[in-house]
Amino acid sequence: MRVRSTQGFTLIELLIVVVIIGILAAVAIPKFTDQKAKAMRSSGLADLRNLSSAQESFYIDSNRYAALADTGLLRFTPTRGNTGFAMAAAGTYWNAILTLPDGKKCAVKYGSAAPDPSGWGGPLLVDGVAACEN
């Protein structure tokens, strides 16, 4: 009689484990990607709100809005990765738009004379409220 060793795994057992891990990865990776995009959007909105606060503080101090080149005067530093800012400021209005790493845009404006900075078609109706395209 031959004694069979019970050490180790059979090839079938290993293949089943690999298949299960593959199924779990196929479900988890798209969820992770969606959560990463939501985090980028939240980060962009937070940066625009911080920029809004900095602009309004600067306006109170100097009676004008600062241009994007004056970010040192604003004491505003965007979150790492949010570098796609464009901003216009003149007299009694200013606007800013942020292009996120995934290509979507978020924008904010102040003042009734501010042109639509959104770039996705519709005007931003509420001054000072940051919004992102869908």
C-alpha cells in the first residue's frame, strides 16, 4: 500500500483561489476608481472654497480682487494634484475654474458682471458656490 502525503495544495485548489481573487479584484477595482474620482472632485471643491475665502479676505483688505498670479498675496495653496487653476479678476468680480486630473471642471464666481467660467455650458447661478460638471 502506498501512503499519500497530505502536505501542500492541489493544482485545482490553487486555481480556485486564483479565480476567486480575480473575481474580487474585478468587483473592487471599478469601485476604487469611482471613489478616487469622488475624492478628486471633493478636493477641487474644497480648494475653490478656500480660494473664495482668500479672495474675499483680500478684497476686504485691499478693495480689489487678486489675480491668479497673486496667490502669494492671497496666501492660498491648492491641494497637491489640483494645479489646473485658471482665474480672472477685475474690479468687482472674479471667477476661477479648476480642471481636475480626470478632465472634469469645477468653477466658482463672485459678482454679477462675472462671465461664466464653467466652460460646460450653463451659468453658475449662485455667487460663491463652487460647482462641478457632472
